Amino acid sequence: MGLILAGGLLCVLYLLRFSWDGESWPKTVVKTASLGLPALALWLMGWPGVFVAGLAACVLGDFLLSRPGEGALRAGIGAFALGHVAYIAAMAGQGVLSPAYVLPAALVALAVSTEAWLIPHTGALRWPVRAYVIIIVAMGIVAAQTGQGWLIAGAVTFIASDLVLSMQLFGLLSGAASRVAPFAVWGLYVAAQALLALGLAP
């Protein structure tokens, strides 16, 4: 529990001090430890290994996205994609999936819409971003089919966080929206991970 508390305090520190700031090693350390410590705690407490592996991949993604350069960004996208694949496996292991239509249809529509408003702005990252959109939407669809509220809420919140992040990364925000975005991205992201952890608790 101490590791989770320490991670929570670091999450708050990152939100208030680093989320809006430029690249630095202190920012990287705080961001990585914010969920790295809880990931270790959940592993020690017996959470499903595939979920912990997914969370660890996301922690690696946090590290990479906090570093400068397109190479780090590309690798970070890959790390988060692996995290979502692990989350899909963890959710599928919860039992028989039930048909769901409304949320999956909305997510597919959202994915298709990115071809108009997001992909044209991604440059050389267009195919990695396309692949990532498909994977995270698949995670949301599987969450919907579990019928479990925590997992559905976690998946939708994660997608919301990444929507804002994508607009921030590729220059689609300006003015007040660009100033608020870092806080929204981090708050939604941490909430999403917490909701998924609750939904996959042993």
C-alpha cells in the first residue's frame, strides 16, 4: 500500500509541477515512478500478470513520451500499443464476452473520423498512429463486451485521455485549450489506469 500511496503523491506532483513543463530528467523520473511504483505494488499484491505487464508497458511509454525527439515518440506509441494488447488479453480472460453494439459502433465511428481530423497532421507517424488508433479502439470494444462497469469506464477514459493527447502532440489545440490539455491528459490517464486496475482486481 505504501508504494501505491507514494505513486499517488507523485501523480499529484507531476500534475501540478511537471505536466505542463518542458522535457527534463526530473520530469521523466516523476512521471515514470508515478505509475511504476503502483505497478510494482499490484504485482506484489497478486493482480493478473498480463494486466501488470500491460501497465508496465504503459510506464515504459510514459518514460519514452517524456523524452525529446520523434524516435522517442514513435517508441512510446509502440509501448502503449503493447500495453493495450495486454489489457485486451486481461479483459478477455475475465470470462465469456457478451455482444455489445452501441459503444463499439461509436468507437469505430471515432476511429474512422481520425482519418479526417487527425491523420493529415501526423506526418511520418501516420501509420504508427493509425495502428495505435485501431488497437486502443479494439481495447474499448473488448471492454464493452465484458459488461463490467469499471473496465468500460477505464477504457473510455483512456481513449478520452489519448484523444486530448493526440490533439496536443500534433498541434490541433491553441489558446486556453492548449494550456488546459496537459492537466486533462494526465488526470484522465491516471484515472483510466486506476479504473482498469479496479476492474481487474483479483
